[in-house]
Amino acid sequence: MEDGISLGAFRDPDAAVRTFERIEGLTGVNLASAPLASRLADAWNGNPDPDLALRNLERWLSVTTSPSIHLQQVVGLPVLGRLLITIFGASQPLADSLIQNPELGSLILEPGQLNPFPDRARVIDEGKRLLHAATSYSHALDRLRFLRQRWNLTTVINDLGGSWEQERVWRAISDLADGLIELTRAAVWSEQRKSRDLPEECPILVVGFGKLGGHELNYSSDVDLVYVCEDGLPERLERDCGKFCEAFGRALSDRMGRGFLYRVDLRLRPEGGVGPIIRSMRSVEAYYKLYAEPWEIQALLRSRPVVGPADMISRWDEMRTKSCFRPKLSELAFDEMLAMRARIEQGATADDLKRGPGGIRDVEFLTQVFQLLYGFDRPELQVLPTCDAIRALEGAGLLEHPVASALVEGYTFLRKLEHRAQLVGDQQTHMIPAEPRSREQLARSMDMSGWVELSSALTAHRRTIQILYRSSLHIDSSSDGHQEGAAAEVRARVATQLGVFGPAALQWFDVLPESNAFYHELIENSESLERVRRVLDECPRLVTVFKSSLSLTELLLNGEIEDVQDGVERLERLSVEAPLATVATTLQSVVAITLCQWIFSPDFELGPRLSAVTQAVLDHCAKRLYVDFDIIATGSFGLMEPGPGSDADLIFLVKDKANHPGAEQQAQHFIRLVGQLHRLGAPLEIDLRLRPEGGKGLLVRTYDGFRGYDLDGMEMWERFALGFSRRLKGSEEAFAVVLHGAYGLPLTPERLRELTKMKRRVETERVMPQHVRRDVKLGAGGLNDIEWLVHLHEMRYPEATGAASAPSGGRTMADRIRRLGRVSLINAVESEVLLDAHRYLVELRTRIWLLGLQDDLMPENPDRLERLAKACGLGSANDLLAKHREVTEAVRRLYTESLERLRP
């Protein structure tokens, strides 16, 4: 055993050895042998509970029809096998469902099975097929429980594997619940009709409140439901509808062989627990108009019809809008809401993620109050999901970007942690476990090294949320001793001097150690205060980075941030043994410093510097994994002009076919490593969709494989994209292979028509009509027009432009424009127009990102447009609009004229 597997990950090594031996006896496969042990090392070392995972693996194999074949799949697909073993160690209930239904393992071990999203329509279609085959009512309810197990498993795997963002996970769980509620309603109504004289169509509206209403369910959430029936039903039918609701609740919540579907909570119905289980629509409307308490109106805010008659759905939505979004929220109503919340939260401890200080409820309450205050006649603020509402409040100028960003980030973190705590036992818990071992297990499930790291991150998020909650709602914090005397006065003076940026500044500095010292420095040093104001005003996206780094904030305040050099060298000096968290924070710091330097002195080209930083961290990842395949950059990264929020587009190649399997596995590890850095906060993401065959293709291609695709299969848009390539790592031969794909075919009139047709599709399909003049990248006269104008000339005249002979690529767009001018493909005036337009559009795109505005779009909000104009050095929003119109019209005109010149 010692020659292969390392038993250090297991709490009970002797028991692990015995389990490995039993698995070998069952399958004939020795998992502890050196070759197999190395493939699954990550699965054990990074597992929340490796001992539990190993025991569950044995249990699962023992109930499969072919244990040996299934284990070979686990070992032969290390990435997917690791996901399966992660499930076995992360959640006993999910492991039990796999053991109960061993065929569900194919969802994990067959590539592509995890991609489908459980949207409501898909769930209902699959459910109807299962119900059609059911032999009895109890069998139908069992089939629905199987359907929940099946789609829960897909969601959890994509969650734990990092394939889905947290908001997508919440939506998946909620869409699954919507579908199952609709299917259960139909099954119960059908069963009730067998013994009662009921109409064919169910006249009952099922309304979801709370997290179901907000499309934000947890894995173990109750579903808060309210039942409403049509007006004027005969007394007997209304009584039968009440009996249906009781049966419906039992169908959802009764435990069967596969457990229950959902626990049902009806306490949010009118009059709560003392009210009737079902009311007519007219009665509900009257209740919310005349009798509802302020807290009930707040609860109504997060309600939506799940299933029911169409006219009742419309009436409910109208009632919600009229009841919740009134011209004014009275002070009395606000005070009553605060008092009700205080009673609910009374006694909550710091370990309570939901109700404790700086917890989930703080974010939800703050968001809902702002919606109630400002949502009247503003549909964009009347949305249901919490994060969508926060972003809408930011878009409306009611929350500064640092505040909105901190709320979304903190809320997402707390909800993810809550999910991980619930996965362990399928328990509706919101508490951090008290036992040290459980805390360590929870930390590993969050991709953290241990409880110390998790506790530090949790404390920082909760403190930030608490500060924002108090400052945004103007709740006095003196009662908890947080700020006293002279310190509070200095803090208040800083907030006053920063005006509208005061709350964002407080949530920045309050979370830092020795915050009082920082406030004193800001009061005493006007230059420090001005630098902070500029960051808050011009690049609020960076505030999250500053508030997480004491040293970075000190560099900003003392002015040394403007003189820091050698960010690339800092990354190059990192040891390959450095903790990933160190690599992520170093990259985060270097990028923030680079962006601040550009903000304070925009006299250098930002793109090439950001490109060098990205290349340095990718080089580090390659060295860390001893990567020996070639790496080619494409897209904006290939042009050395990535924006601060750009992905790095990459292509992987390997020369020899014999080395391909190893390179493919290395590429999987490379992608996972970059994903880990991103989850740790590194501003780094890679995109491999420009590889041959896109997302369906192999991660790595051999030179001959790429040449074969070049000869038979490569489309013209792919060749166009390859024209922006440069070599990052590997041989010149690899780059020559890619370069041939870009320029190997002449640009004939037919191929030119194909490409221009593709560009028109991009403009019509990826840009909404109202954004055609506002999209800085893809809109008319935007950066895309410049790139296409230049590169179509390069494809038509590859020799004259030198495009086909660049030894390693690496020419910026400005270099390419100047080259067109030097070889007289465009005249001097056109060259200057394009260079000036390119500089303007790149700066505009960068400033839009730094301000936290919607990516690549000129804002419509007048205040935000004014702020953007000021950041760009223009006098007013009208000046910016005039300049933008002048630039984009000139670019579009030149692009159109160039197409005419390129046509024969």
C-alpha cells in the first residue's frame, strides 16, 4: 500500500487501507497502486471528508451492476471522477441518493450529461413522461421525488465543481421547485377528481413567497406558499379546494422511500396561522389593501405566482405592484418593519448566517427597504431576486458601485456557505457548526485551506454588511460601542467631506484594522483624501480590492502607489510552491496598482501592461504544473490590448501525437488551477472557445490535427479570429501552424461576403437595437469596426502588411493601423482618425468598467453619464455624447468605405 497511495488525507489510515483492499476484492482494481493513486490524489486531498468519501465509494460500487467498469470510469475520467468522490465526501444524503439510484452516477461520469440546466420547461417535460408511466398515485409521487434527486444531483455537482455561479445555482433549485410544484398540483388534482366532483381545470393559484418567490431557494429551504382560489366558487367546491390544498401540502412534504419533496410553510398567508388555508382572489386583494401590516407588505414584495389560472396570475402581479410600490413609504411603516425585524432577530448569535449581525437577512432587508422606498413607477426596481435588485439600485444611482458590489459579494458568500452547511445533512440549518472537525470540513467544501481562513473571510464580509446596513439605513451604531467620542467625530467629518461617496468610504475603512488612524490621516492630509475621492469617483470597482488589503490602502494614502514599479517582476518572483492564495492576492494587487497608476497618470498604454501581467501569471501556472504544450494567445489578449475585465483567449497545441494524452490531462489541470485562482479573487479567466471545434473540441490539438482542421473544417470567422494570435509559450512551429490557419487562404470576394455577413449577424444578434449607438465594442462605429477594417485589409494583403510573416505575433492594433498607413492601404488622414478613435474607445471602455457600469455600454442614466464624461476629462454629458457621435460616425464611415475598396 505504501508504494502508491498517500494516506495522509485520511483521519483513520488503517480503516482506509482495509477499504481499499475491499474495493480491490470487489473490482479487481488496486486504487492504491502508484499509477491510479496519482490520478485520484486530488480527489482525496481536497475532499471535505475523505474517509466518508471512500466509504461511500465502496457502498456505491457494491450496488452497481458492473463495479469494475464503473471504477475504471472513475479513474479514467479524473476530473469527473473527482466530482463524484467530492459528492461522496460532501453530502451523505446525496451519496445515499446515488447509492439508492446507482444509475445516476452516469450523470457524473458521462461527459456532457452535466451541462443541461433544469429550467422549468425541461423539468415539466421529463416529469410528465415519468407520471405517464406511473402505476399508482403513490408511485407518481415517488417518481417526482426521483426527479428531484436527479436534478438536485446535477445542480450540486455543477455547484461544487465551480461550473455554475451561485446565482445560477439558486435559479436552478428554484426552477426545479417550480416544475415539481406544477407537476404535483396536477397529480393531486387528478387524484382528487377520482373521488370528488371537481372541474377538469384546477381553479387554484399557488403563490411562492420568500426565497422561492425570489428565485433564490436553498438546497434545504422550506417553500413558503399561499393558496388562492377563483372568485365566486360554489361553497362545496371552495370546501373541496381547501381539502385539495391539504392533500397538496402532504404530497409535497410527506416522507416516502425517497424522502420528501419540500417542507411547506403557510404562515405568510393573510392572517398567518389563524387564517383559512385558502382564500378567494377578491378576499386576498382586500386584505392587502386594508389590513396588511407593513412587514406583510415587505413579504409580499418577494412573492410571485408559481402556477394557476392566467387571469389570477395577472391580478396577483398587479396587486403586488400596487401594494408594495407606493409613492411614499411612511416613517411609521419603516419603524414598524425595523421593530418586527428586531423581534425576529433577537437572540441570534454570530454563528447564525441568516439572522446574525451582518448576515443574510441584513442584505435582504436593506435591499427590500430601498425597493419599497424608490420602486414606485420604476419597473426596473421591482425585480424579485436580491442580487438583481441590488444591481438595479446601482443602475438607478441609488447605491454606489462599491456598496452594491460589497453587498452582492457578501450575500453570495454567505449564501454559498449556508448551502455548504446544508449539504452535509440535508438539514434546514443556517448555523456554523460548533464542532472543530465539522468547521474544517466546511472550510474545505468552500475551497479554503481550513477554518482559520474561512473564519477570517466570514468575519470580513459580515463586518462590511453590518456597516453598510447601518450607514445606508441611518441606524445609530453607538449602542454597540462601535464608534465613540472623538473617533466618531473624525469618521463623520471624513464622510461629510467626501459627500455622496461617504457611505462607500466608511464601508471601505471601517473594515480595516486601525480604522481610526486612517480617518485621522484623511482629515490631516488633503492629498490622501483627494486620492481616495478619485478612486471612489473614477474606479469604484477597485474598492473591494483596497478594503481587503491594508498594504494597498496604505500605498494609496501615502501616494507611493503612483511610483510602484515592476508588477510583472513581482509575479515572476513567485515560487511555484507559493500558496495559491498568495498568487491570487499578488495578481489582484498588481492589477489594482496598474489601474490606479493609469487613473492618476493616463500617459501610458494600459493594454500592453495588463497583457504582460496576465502573461506573467499564466507563465507561473504553466511552471507550477510543468506544462509542456504550446500556448497561443488570441483575441484582445493576442493583440496585447485586454481590458481590465477581459478573458484571456487561448489555444493549446502539442507537436507529437504520443504526447497528446498527457497534454490533454495537463490542460485540464491548468484550467482547474486558473479557476481556483479566480475563485480566490484573482482577476483572471481563460476562454478556450476559439480552439478547433470550439467547446466540443479537444482542449489540446496536435500540430497535424490543427493542420487537418485547417484543410477541412475551419470556417472563415475562425480564420479571422486567428489573425489576432501571438505565441505565449512553445515553439515557433506551433505559431506558424496557427498563422497558416489565419492567412493560408486568400480573401476572395466570396469569403469577404461570408465574413461581412458574419459581422452583420454579430451586430444584430449580440447587440440590442437600442444599444447600437451605445455599445462601445460591438456597436456601429465601435472597436469592432476598427478591428474588422484593419484585419480585412491584412487578410486581403498579408504580404504587404507583414501579417503572414510576423515571427511571434504581438502587434497592437495601433501598430497595425500605422502599418496600413505606411503601405498606403489607407491614407494619412484615415490613419490618424482611426488611431484617435481607437485611443478614445479603448479609454472609454476601460472607464466604463472601472465605474462598475454595464459592460461596454454608454449609460443612459444622466448622473452616470455626467460622471463618465468627467472621468474622461470632458466638461459635461452633452460633450461626451457629441464626441462619441463624432467618433463613431467617422469610424463607421471609414469601415463602410474600406469594404467598398476591398470588393473587386
